[in-house]
Amino acid sequence: MKSQVANKSSGISRLPFFTETEKKRINGTFDFFGLNFYTAKIVKHVPNTGPTDYTNDQDVEFSVDPKWARSGASWLYVVPYGLRYLLNWLKAEYGEVDIYITENGMSDRNDSSVAKDDDWRISYFQEYINNMLKAIKLDNISVKGYAAWSFEF
């Protein structure tokens, strides 16, 4: 990513620079990985020549499957297998590390009629927790904690 940002920034990266000594000192010093996870997107490489900024630096186009359920937030789609995929990616990228899912949930559609019987949110948590359990039991991912986010923003 550093070279990507540098290429987009006239050859000088806007990201911080670490010396080799600093890299060696901090390498492997984390105790766990904390993760907030809500949704997933389909990503496709698309060169972007727009202004230099966080979004354009990525050279990607985001899309969603129209079959994915939506939440109350325009950006949040229900994609439970995305959590399992990311947990596996974290293990591949960082090795055997304890993972704490510090926040996972969705906003509602501001429909007071479902407040008592919130089957939709129950289904969301069941599907996401099921995918987390598959990552733990089938993929040997070390998930040590999970916190559900259930309040509207």
C-alpha cells in the first residue's frame, strides 16, 4: 500500500515512514488483533486517476450482490461469510494470533413494529456467529471474544 500511495502522490508517500530499526522493534509486538466487522463488499481493481485521497488511492471499485439483505444503514449489507473470509485472511497474514471481535451488528430500519419481535436482527447474529464458529472449529482460527453491537446510531 505504501508504494501505491507513493505512486499516487508524485512519488512521495503520504503514509508514515518507519526505519528498519523501528520495523524490527515493533515486528510481532502485538498481543491480539481487535476487529470491528459489519459487512463485506465485492472489490474489483479499477485504476483511478481522480484527485489524490484515501478513496482514489485504492484503485478499486466496490459493489454488492443485489441479493444481499440490507440494514438500516445504506452501506451495511448482510454478508455473514465475509466475517469467516476475513478471519481466515487475518490468520494467513498475521499467523496464529488471538482475535477479539470487538463489535459486530447492524442498524435497523427504524421500524418500531419490529422492536418487540426482532427476528431480522436475531437472524443476523445467528448467521454471523455461525460463520465465526465455522472459522473457529473448521479453520482453527483463534477467536477469543465477541461483542455484539445492537444499538441504533
